[in-house]
Amino acid sequence: MVEADHRHCKVCGKVCDVGEDTCSKACRAKRAQQQRTRQMYTYLIYGAIALLLIAFLVARI
């Protein structure tokens, strides 16, 4: 079995070092922004579900 001596950037796909997820500072910043956006959407979805659940429970009373 052959072990990889490099990885690919999770943002742009270029080759980067084994211990790194990204190849440059720009890619790190872009990945951090993507993670913040994904987290915001997750919170929005959970909030919408909570509001719908509360509305449903209040309507049942």
C-alpha cells in the first residue's frame, strides 16, 4: 500500500503539506468564512424548527 506524502487543499484542490487542510492564508480565510456561513445556516434551521414546534404546540392548546 502506498502512503500519500501530500494532501489537497479543501478549498481549491491544490497540493498542500500533509499536516495542513489548506494551501495558503487566502484559502484558510475562505474556509473559515464558509464554516461560519454553514454554522449560521444551521442555527437558522434549528431556530425555524423550534418556532414551528412552538407554533404547533400553542395552536394545540
